[in-house]
Amino acid sequence: MKISEAKRRIETLRREIERHDDLYYKQNSPQISDFEYDLLIHELETIEKRFPELITPDSPTRKVGSDVLKEFVQYRHDYPMLSLANTYTQDELFEFDNRVRKSAGTDVKYVCELKLDGASVSIRYENGRFIRALSRGDGEVGDDVSANILTINSIPKSISNPDLPQSFTIRGEVIFHKEDFRKLNETRVNSGEVPFANPRNAASGTLKTLDSKIVAQRPLDCYFYYMLGEKLPGDSHSGNMKRAASWGFRVSDTIKQCNNIAEVLQFIEIWETRRSEIDFEIDGVVVKADSIELQKRLGYTSKTPRWAVAFKYKAEQERTRLISVSFQVGRTGAVTPVANLAPVLLAGTTVRRASLHNADQMKLLDLHMHDYVYIEKGGEIIPKVVGVDIAHRSADALPLDFPVKCPECGYRLTRIEGEANWYCPNDLECPPQLKGRIEHFISRKAMNIEGIGEETVDLLFGRNLVRDVSDLYGLSAETLSTLEGLGEKSAANITRSIRNSVNVPFHRVLFSLGIRHVGEATARSLASHFKSINAIMNASVDDLIHVPDIGLKIATSIREFFDNDRNLAIIEKLRSFGLSFNPEPGSAENSDKLAGLSIVITGTFSRHSRDEYKEMIINNGGRSLSSVTSGTSFILAGESPGPSKIETARKLGIPVYSETDFLEMIA
Ligand code: IVH
């Protein structure tokens, strides 16, 4: 390679890496996998090694990417927040081990930890008090995200312990547990918001949310993995982590001391196969020299510590053939492209379909008919197409375009300014929109009508028995029992469930209506602010934006919904069937009997579902949280409660109540 050629390639690589840094750190929407990103860095490093005269201090090989946002107050880190060198092969690990042992002059003890895939945070404590939490930022300066971090229940706000140094900094990874992430995305989809691509994006997006009230509603968690300070309690990393755990910090119990690199490799292998058992996402293993003295001796490069490396697991990826692309129309009219694939085994399941997200993503992939595509399973619910194998595209392959008309009803699609989705505006007739609204209405978190699945909705719709949700209340058991696959017993159960649904509280009825962008939480705020459907119907956009958490987009959507005569007619019909359109006076809703209490639910219950108990806690002013900490007020335990929750509660002296105790408490 000539120097002129090297210069050109370096410029291209730097530009490309900077573009991906921006997508990853600032926009939370990476377009390439970590592996592909590391390939770019590796190529740049190789060229820079051959032509050191072309290295500049601002090269991405010399500095860490930046996630600093303008709106937060920024502070300088007390210790720079660096990245980790990535390795992908055993050989690279052996090289690391050789370097470390050479410097130590003896055998070395390592600590292996899972590499959590979230957003990093650095928290400073002085005299046992939480001072400030900073995001990584550019490694030198970070955003003050204290308000958001303080919403995480498991993070100690003050600590008193004889071992505690006068001051210290502790670093950890902010994450979403898989189940919490699934629920968060479900709520986002239900309220017409774009779901997060994976738990990592959800965690870093949430950490950088300016409104900490929104953050408080999301169950973030944080695991700690490193402590820094002048006078640390121990002389080993593992010892410091044990102390941190005893002071109340959450430290993963998978952390393991290894006597040599062979034991390290064993740890890596074990967790690669057990990866799916862990309830948060990991993308590898971090290997650290355990002795703090040795860590000091090895020191740092400008970007990474010399005493630690990350062994990255490859994203679970496969290559397969694209058969076709379907364009699905959801209940809000949003059109989503889905790739139909030649079946392929990926991480233990056969995959036939993968998400293409939206028109922008399709364009970016430059998808052609019958392309070979790469699919990846990250934290997301369905796999996604992450790339195309262009080398195997046939010369005459035609590009795949996004349709201009609705594939279901033929209406011309429209796009709302600033949104990635195309919509079918024919909300009054487009069949999947009508059916989707019925499915949403009967779903568990909405009216909770049991016994009707997607197929029954199809049948009811196909036979013209139900066109909108109010028609459900006119269905008789006789009519239902004539439907394919429904006997008299299930028909009777369905009609009973429909009848019972008239008792569903007002805020859930409001959520069930399927107003675009109105999820469970927004429906709850609207109900408690306006008290009746009539008041909401009469509210102007200006009145609506005064409700907490409602912005112009949601307010406009609510106004549009109630300006539509057909929606008003449906509401009148529902009212005539006895549905609740204002909170019943004296109902258990909105009491403050549990005000200020943090309650953890565990086990299975017989008198109400877990979700119903959660709702009762919120309605009575309490907070329902997932993990037991010293701040937990009590545990609501059913049959077979989580043993670790009960054990922690016992240790911390937290009372455990049964469902009967709880129901008496709020009666
Ligand atoms: S130690 C100076 N340990 O990985 C060394 N990092 O790619 C500091 N991470 O910025 C890092 N799990 O956000 C360490 N057990 C673990 C980790 C971990 C996840 C993240 C962390 C760091 C990034 C580097």
C-alpha cells in the first residue's frame, strides 16, 4: 500500500467509524454489529501501525466514542472512563495472558465477569452519600444523569458501614432485565410508539431521557463492576466487589476468580452455552487481573486498560435466502415490512420471518428480490435482517420497493412528518386496522375479554358479526356457538367474560379504545385528570397538553380521535351497554392507602392475577417494584414465592404479607 492510498483509506475509515459512533452513542440506533465495527477499527489500527506518521490524536483508535448530549449538565470524570480491548479468539486471550504474566513475573489470578450489554454509569460517593452519577460521555466528561439514576431502587442513596472509604467512585452497567424490556416494548407498541431495538438501546435511551418522571416509570436496574478511589477497602478487585455488595450495591453473583487462563476459557465456554438462562443481555465476558497492585503496574493505553480485556461472543447470526417481503398493517394503520425467509436455525429456534423495521431500514439495506440476507437475534423479540450478501446477488435481481398503496385496502399511504412509519389513513374500512382495534380492545391489559383469540376475531369479522368493538356486546351465546371451533361451553364463557368486562375501570376502558399514542400510563393520567370521558371529549389540544406526560403529538391524536363522528357513535353504544366512562365514586381507585410504600410482588395468587395486584398497588398510591432492597416496604407473596426474594426480605427484616392481608389492608 502506498502512503497516498493509506491516507485515503484512513480518511474513509475514520469518517465511517465516526458515523457509526454517532449512530450508536447519540442516536441509539446502530446500523452494524459490534463485530463489524471492530473490523473497521482493526483495519484502521493496522494501517496506522504501518504508517505511524498518519496517526492524529483525534483518530478513533486514540479516543472513545461520545454520548454527550447538550441538554444535561456536564462534569469531568474523576478517573477517565475508558473502553475495553475486544478479543474474539482464544489466541488473542493467550496473548493477553502472556503480556500480563510477563509484567507480573509470576502466575496471575484473574476475575471473570459477564459483560453486561447496557449503558455505563459512574457514581461518586462521599462520606457515605450519593454525590453524582455521570454517563460515560466522551470518557473525560460525562452527563449528569443523577436524577435518572436515583430512580433505580437498588442503588444505595446513603451508606453507613465501618469499611467505607471517605470517598470512592463506583462504575456499573445500567440495564433492562429481558422480561421488563419485553413489557416496555409491548406498552410502546400498544401506544403507537416505536419499540426499542434491544435492551441496550432501551437502557441508554432511558438514561438519556431528560424527564426523570418517565425514567421512574421504567424498571431500570444497575450492576456494578469496578471501584476506584484513593483508599479502597481491599487489595484485589474481587475483594472490593465483595465489599461493594455488602454495602448494598448489586454485583452479579456470576463473578468468578480464576487461577489461570485455562479456567478463564472454561468460564467463557460455560456462559456461552448458558447465555439464554440469564435474565439480562450479555455480549461477552470481561477478564480482569485481580490484583489492584498489578492493575496499577500494567496501567492504561490512551483508550483501554492493559489489565483487562473483553472476550466478545459473536452475535447470533445466520445467512439465509429472502423469499419475499410482506407488508403488515397494524391497528394504528402503520405499515411494517417483514422478510419471509428460507427456514434457518438460529440460536436454537427455526426462523422463517425477520423484521425489516421500516421503509428507511429497507432502503438502507438496499434489499433486492431473492437476496441472501444475514439475520441476527439480539435482545429483540423477533430476529432482524442486519445485512445483505451482495456478492451472491444475481445480476438481474430487481430492487424491492416500499409500496405506495395499502396492501390491504389500496388506499394511498401517508407519512407523518418526523415519523419513520408509513400509515394507511383508511382507518374506517381497512380490515387489519378494524380487526386490530378489536384485538386490542379484548386484550388482557385492556378489557380482558377471555376466550376470543385472533382466529375468532377473524371469523366474527368475516361473517360481518362484529365491525367495531361495540358489536361485541350484542353477541349472543347462540350466535357464537355457530362459529367454527366454538362449542356451547366456550360460547357461554365468552359471553360471560364480555358481560363482566363492563366492570373494567374507566382508565382501562379509555386505553381499550385504541387512541393512537395513548398507552396504559397516558390513559391513567387522562382519567385521573379529567375524571370523565365527556370532559376529555371537550378538551382542546391546549387543555390536553397541560396533563402530565402529554405532549403535542399525543394531544393532537386524542383530539383527532374525538373529532371523528364514528368514534363518538361507538362510545355512545358502549355507554348504552353499561361500560364505565367515569371513575365510580368511592371506588377503590385512586386511594392513598399505600402512598409512599414500595411493594414487591412474588409468587402466584388465587384471588386476583399478578397484574391486578400491581394495578391495585398503583391505584392506592404505592409503587410496585421488581427487586427487594432495604427500601422495600413489604413483600406481597403468593404460592411458591421467589426464594431469593424471601431470603433477602428475611435478612433485611422486611415484612411478608399474603394476598388476604393485602386485600384487607386496602379494603
Ligand atoms: S470493566 C476500565 N466490567 O463494557 C475498565 N466493563 O466495552 C472498565 N461492561 O464501558 C470496564 N460489563 O460499560 C467492565 N463486567 C464488566 C462489564 C463492563 C459491561 C461495559 C462497560 C464498559 C464497556 C467496555
